[in-house]
Amino acid sequence: MEVVVPSIFDGASATAEAVLMSLRLSHKNKILVSSLVHPHYLETIKTYLAPHNIDIMKISFENGLTSIKHLKELINDEIACILVQSPNFFGGIENIKELSDAAHQKNIIFIQVITEAMSLGILKSPGELGADIVTGNTQSFGIDMCFGGPHNAFLAAKKKYIRQIPGRIVGETTDKDGKRSFVMTFRAREQDIRREKATSNICTNHNLNVIAANIYLSLMGSDGIYKYSLLNIKKAHYLEKKLLDTGKFEKIFKYPYFNEFLLTFKGDTEHLNKTLTENGFIPPLSLQDFYPDKNLQDTFLFAVTEIFSRDELNSIYSLFL
């Protein structure tokens, strides 16, 4: 992407800001959101849009991925943006190229959300696949899960949208003595004077998170990030196969995924959570409360990252024999 704004509070805030950008750019009042965008992100978007008269239309999913067929049924000239998460809430890798092409055929802004930045070490970049705006967070780049809330989120966009991005842009120049210096640039007066017309009221700045992520990326390098991405994929698929081998789990969707996957548990779900907790593992996320109308009872979302060893994955498997 051509322009990147780091240090936004979290991925949900960055995504909501991206939606507001699309509304300012298009002057339209409807948005299409995949039903596989993280529910917490969707709630944040609704909060941001509450003062506006905006219709939020949800795209259904099919076999664990956003339904392109349903998208094409909903799409029309009144849509400001199409919002899709990949990897999605089920961990599935979306067909971003086909989704973005469908948006661009109607001159609609396509926004891709990335909640798992490590996936970019192995997947094609959003810009390469046609995304106009990209949002997400970099928690997996060396940021502690319990750092207090912020995860150094980012918002990236095409350069032609630069005057509508949230926050302020700093440019490099020289002072009267020829020394390197930095100045505010593309800074609209609305940010300070006509505040009701400001592109954003963002004032957070998570320098420690940015520095930590930069150090992590510098130490890892592109090869390191690629290898860690590969470890995420291999370990997640390894655990899925082992759990299916126990005969107590069942796969309900068949889709490509990064490091999260869905399985239905055939036994007592309380026993599942208790067994894992007592052995030092965080239980998987139950999806029943998130999708009460989708018949996902006893369906759980498992997540496996590079921190798991083969012995730990084997021990999870042995708990269900």
C-alpha cells in the first residue's frame, strides 16, 4: 500500500475509521460487511456510525467463507464500501481478488481487515489483490497480549485517499540551516478549527508498541516472518488432524485457513473446557453465542501459533483419547 498510518489504538478502531473514510470519499450511505468480520470489530463500526444515517448490510457466509454469490446479489450503486476480513473470524483465507474485483466493477471501495498480521508473511499482500484500504493490528509482532489494550493497529490506503485518512501526516524536510527536520503535512485546518468536519479525532499514539514491533520485525527479517507464518499453518493443520483422529471431533466446513480452524465436539463441552484448562491450555472459543441462528452448537474455534511445541500439541491430542 502507498500510505500507512501506524499507532492507531486497535484494529477495530482502525477499521471503523476506514469505513468513515469510504463514506467521505463516496458520499453514499450504505456499506456491505461480511458476516465473518470479527463481531467485536462490527460492534465498534456500529458505534462509530451511530450518529450517522448509515445502513449496514451483512454478507452471509458459505462453507466458512464469505459468499461471493450473496455479495453479488446485494451489491448496487448505493454502496460506499465492501468490508471483508481475511483470515476471517473462522480463520478462513478469503478469495480477496474475486471479492475486490466484484467491488471495483461497481466503483466501490474495497476494505480488507487483517486481525492476524503474521499471515502476511506467507499470503499475497492486500494491495496486490486489489484492496483500496487495509486495516488491522500487529499484536503478533512481539506485542504482549496483556499490554493494557493497545495493539499498534494500522490503516493503509492508496495515495489518492491521503487527504481523507485519519490523524495527521508527518513529512521530512530540512530547516533553514539544511538540517534534517520533520513537519506536519497534509494537515487540514479542520483538525484544529472546524472540528465537526475533521477526518478524525484520533489522539492516541502507542510509540512503545510501534518500537517493539519494529524491533521484532528487524530481528526476524522477511525470512523469519515467513518461517513463523509457515509454522503457524503447519502446527494448526497438525493439531486439527490429531483432534480428528480421536473420533471426538468433526469438521463442518472445508476451507483454506491460516492458524485458526473450526471443529464440532461430539462430547460434553464442559468437559472439553475443563480438561484443557486444568492442563494449562486456553479452551477454544465457542461460536454458538456469536452465530445463534447458524446451527453452530458445540462448534469451537481453535487457534495455534508458533509458540506451541509438537509435544504440547501431542499432549492436547492425548487428553481426548
